Amino acid sequence: MLKHANNVPQCALAVEEVVRKAGAPEGLCRTLLVEVGQVADVIADPRVAAVTLTGSTEVGAIVAA
């Protein structure tokens, strides 16, 4: 799952398209077009095994918590 910053959703969709065109199995890469307030629920889902991010230390601390 890929969730880019809300101001650049087309970047995430482009990455998903490149992965698809490269021949990856359907559904291997999915873009999440969700609001910031929904991210905690996504992370808390038991099917999510790990989270990685690029961004600020502040956001990293929030995700780690």
C-alpha cells in the first residue's frame, strides 16, 4: 500500500501504474487515497505488518507511537 502526501496523489498513482505495467501481479501495489485522519486506522489494521515513511521527525514519532 502506498499513501503519498495529500498534495501529490498523482505521484502515488503513477508509481502504482509503473508497477502494474512492469508485470507485477494485480493488487501488488495499491494507492491509498485517504485523508490524514484515516491513516491511524489503516496502520492499526491487523493486516498491516510494517510501515515505512519519508517525512518529518514529527510524523515519524506519531507513526512510531
